[in-house]
Amino acid sequence: LLAMIALVAAEVYGLYHTRDGQPDYFDTNSGITLCKPSFLTVTTFGCAAIGFLLGLIQVLPELKRDRWAALLHRPVSRNVIFFGKTISGMLLYTLATAPPFVFCVWLAATPGHFVAPFVPGLALAGTADTLAGLLYYFAALTVALQRGGWVGLRALPLLAAIHVSFFVVGTLAFSDAVWAALLMAAVVC
């Protein structure tokens, strides 16, 4: 809930923020648009931060010796525990990131906020950023669950997530960005 509130506040600020403080309604870059750089920066970094923190918070408190031992001695397999955590984590991530983005899309689509008609294609970049943030959730799970070993191997899922984020921001095709984010999330999972 706190992540959702923080993200909606940051995204609305990204929509309304102008450099000089006075919006010029004839300039399409200073109106409320979902392709505004300040808004896309918030969706890129905000969704990634929420996904990463959610993945760490979900696993790190249980790694203490007594809690982990009590969890593993339950009459269920490790796969059931992992998939239960993963499904609930993906649901929490979706509940934390999707409503703020949908609210901002609704705000930009409402007449009177933007000088041009709303084009649904404007929401594709933010949607790709939100899906790429799911990769950060899986990267955090992988980083937190790895024991020992070299630190570089533990950071590899995070580096893969950062690489995919650069790809998502740099690509022009929405389908390429979505497929890259979802396939890398499946690989890291």
C-alpha cells in the first residue's frame, strides 16, 4: 500500500512537472502526456525499485536460522513454497504498480488535461516499464535466496535486469520490449 501511494504520487508529479513551473498548453511537451520524460523516468525507476524491494522483503526476513528451518520442515515441498511466494509476490507487485499507472492513463485521457486527443499508444512505454519491473522482483528473489559463492554471481540477476531495462527504454517496438522483459523474467525465475 505504501509503495502504491508513493508511486501514484511520483507518477502524478511526473505528469504535471514543468521546468519553469508554468505549463504552456500549446507546447505538447509540457502538457499532460504519458510520453513525458519525467513520467517515464518515474515508471522506469519506480517500478524497478518496488519490484526489487518487494522481492527482498519477501525473502530476507525468513533467512534467519529459526524461521528458515521451521519453514522447510513443513509437509510441503520447496517448489510449493517457492511458487506460493512467487505467485503472491507477483500479485502484490501488480497491485502496487498497476493502479497508479491506470490512474495516470485515466488522468491523461480525461478531456481538458492535454491539448490533443488521447492516443492509447501513448501508454505502451509505461506498460513496458511496468512489465520490466517484474524482472527486478525475480532478480531480488534470486539474489536473496543464493547462499555463499562469489558476489559477482549473486549480482548477475540484477545486472540482467538492468540490461533489460536499458533495452526496454531504448527499443522502439513495444512487442520487443515486452517479450524481452517477460522472457528474461522467466529465465531468472
